[in-house]
Amino acid sequence: MSPSTRTAAGPLAGRPALLHSFLLSAADTAPDSPAVTEFVANDTVRTTTYGELRDLARTYAADLDALGLDIGDRVILESHTSAHAIALFLACSMAGLPFVPVSPETPDERLQTVMEATGAALHLQTENGTREHLPQQAGTARFGSGRLRVARRPRARTRRRTELCPTDTAYMIFTSGSTGRPKGVVMSHRAVVSFYRGMLSQGIVGPQDRVATTSPLQFDFSLLDIGLALGSGAAVVPVPRNLLRWPSRFLRVLADTGATQVNGVPSIWRQTLRHLPERLAGLTGIRGVLFCGEDFPLPELRELQRLLPQARLINCYGATESMAASFTDVPRPLPADLEKLSIGYAHPGAEMLLVDESGRLVDEPGTLGEIHLRTPALFTAYWDDPTASAAARVPDPAEPRSGQLVLRTGDLAYRGPHGELYFCGRVDSQVQIRGNRVELGEIERRLREHPQVAEAVVVLVERAADEPRLAACVVAQDRADSPDDGRLIAFCSRTLQPYMVPDEVHVLDAMPVSPNGKADRRVLAAQLAGTR
């Protein structure tokens, strides 16, 4: 019997510290309960039970094992969230193969960068996937019919591993990197299961719930949703990405699937609150809303609270490097004088510390500090980037001699009168766009690759009544040959994720600089905030 097969179906299957074992626990106690409920068409849904999900995952795991992959080999999983995609990443977990989720909208060049960086052994896409011309060093296969359909086998390798360990990598999420290269966050089985346990202690959902997930599979928020649902014995409800932008269709999905919990970035509610508030109010089965990734404008949050008086609203805070850190109930009703939501306290089993610029722990209310997270859910490292890993995984400031490492988040906060935390922004150039963390440096690097661009600075512009927009400011190599803004946007679209592409481009004669000689982002943002 091969190592992967023994890992998938043998003595490891019952160990709770492994991702697949944890998420499939309900298959042993309630195999006929719904695990995934998918919207197919109006009045038509497709349900996959826990027993069916487990069997499908085992079938996919056997197909993966037949390819001769070794524990630790990386697998690219290109898909939207679906029952088959969930089964396949559970199969990867069973076989000890770290999965790297990517979106079908990912540009070819970016996907190739990720595949080359990870040395991916296999690329998986759905039966109707359109990705072609993949790197030759990786095998390719399609899924969705219940079996893998292999187009090109992975290169032959020697299997050296025989035992899957909780400290092994479960998955990698690639985020925007400050150096201009995608940054791979490596999460172990032990870390992600530790996070799930902390999250489930909040009692957010139960076995009868149906959890609507609106985030793309490549975004770790989707894995939070899946863990919340399956870890609670509830059902995952993937909201199709092409329907999410239409409020009437979004609400139809929630109604037809019987969603009771809806998770996503705050902006998923904006159009519904503006155009179909009464239809939303009619969804009395929604008992919970969890949001994360960006600020929820308080007027919109008050309106959501009014329309869904039965729903528990939860403000989730965290980073990909630990999936999340806190779950804070929104006060009901929101106080009229409230100016900022609290991110509360870390979930059970974790702790958030504040550290000032001198390295001193901050305890007094109202004093700004950088959040450091002590947690068993800490990421292992950034893939193949020891320098960045060492900058984020730092000695515990409470007792550096212990050897314990904590996550230096780069997020600023202050304490309230009862010790609760209030988020106040980033210490670096990372921003939030529609719930996605974006390193401005990566966009700037891409712009500087254009032959007509000498300098490039990207800022987040916030204008009244509009969503935040990415604005690029560039200085031309030759004033007589000014770059066209449309072509620059198209140039960015070739390699960057859609949410990273600038919404507008401004060609400047010179870049404003601060006293230290660096581009003055504040001046640019202030100038652009008044333009259209």
C-alpha cells in the first residue's frame, strides 16, 4: 500500500488535528445531513450530504494517489467554491498535498508565477475550465464528474514521506506582496484546525444552519466559511460569483437555498440595501451575518440591523497569516454616537497585544500600538521568503527569552476603556479593496515595468458616497510621449488580479515628495479625493 493511500484511508483518518478529519467529522455522526447546498437555477438547488462529500473526497484522493505524488507536493486548485472543489481540497488534505487555491479569473502570467514559485506538481481545474498553455513541469487534470480526468501526468518522483503530520502544510494562500511578487502564506494542519476550534467556540452556527459564502476560493475568508459550516455540522452555501453583483439574484440565491448565515465583505450588501431593502427584510430565516476585510459604513450597518432585526451581526478581524483573530458582536442597537466599531478581543486560545514603536507593551486605553497576535494558529512562514517570514514572525514581546513567536500584524489599534481593541489602519502601504488585502508596491512595480513610465505611486482614494478606488499616479519617461491611461490599465490587467487593477490613472509632470524625499502619498490622496 502506498504512503498516500495509507494516509488517506488508514490510521490517520481519525486524527482531529488534520484538516480533512476535522471538517468531515459529521460524516460519521450525521452522514445524511446536508454538507453543501448549491444554487443551480431559480427554485432548483443541489445538495451534497456529508456522507457523499466524504465518499467523493476519498475517490479524488485515490485518483491523486495514483499519480505518484509525495506528501508535501503542491497542487494548484483553480476553481470557484463548489461541492467538488471542497471535496478536492479535502482529498488533497487526505493525501498530504498542500493545495494552492486560485481563481479562474487569475491572469495567466500571475498563475505561472505562482506555479513556478511553488514548484507545483499538478494543476487542477474544472471540466469547463478554459486555462491552457500551463507550464510543462506540472501535471494537469480536470475534475467535476466525480473522478479526475488527467491530461498530463506529473513528472515521476521518488516518494520519501510515509506519515502525514499535523505540522505539515495544509494549504498556501497567495496574497499581494510588498516586494512586488505574490507572497505565499503557508498554513499547517495544526494551525488551521486550532483556528477553527477557536472560532467554533463562539457558537456562531449549529448543525441546522446553512452558511452562505460569498468570497472567492482563493481568499482565505472562503476557507473560514467552509470551516465554520463543516466544523459545526452545518451546510456550506456557495453564492455563484456571477450572481453576487446583482442584488435581486443574490437575494434569490439566499432564499432558494434557505441560507441562515451570510458571510462576506461589507460591500456585498451595498446594492441590496440601496435598491431592494424590503426584499431583504423578507428573508426572516437569516439569523446571522459575519463580515470581515473592510470597514462597514455605520449608516449601512444600521440599515442592515433594521432590516434583519433577528440576525446576530459579527465583526470579524484578522489576517491571512492566522485566518482571523477576533469575532465581535455588533451592539444592538448601535449607539447613536458610535463612531468606530470595536474588533474586541482575540478568540479563545489566542491573545492580541499592542506594542509601541520602542517595543514596549501598551496597556493604557487610547494609546496607539501595533497589534501582535499570540496564537497556535500562526502561519508557518511565507513560502521561500525567510526575510519576510522573520519580519512577521517575531519574538514574543512579553518575554522574548521564551523563544515563542507571535504575528506582527502591521495593523494599528488602541484599547478602549474595557481593554477592547479599535483598528486604526496599517503601518505600511497595504490597503483593503473589496475585502482583499492589496500591497500597493506590487501594483507600482507592474506600472514601472511599462516602457513609458518612469515613476509610479498608487494610492487609495476615498470620495464621499463612493467606494474606495485605486488611483495610479505616474510620471512619463518622456514628456513628449505621455502614456495612455487606458493602455496602462490594460497593461496591469495582464498580470494583476482584477481587484488590484487601478480604477484610474493620472499622468503627472512630477511626483510630490515629503521632506525625506519619498513620494508623498497623503498629498496625492488628498488631491485626488476632490477629482472625478
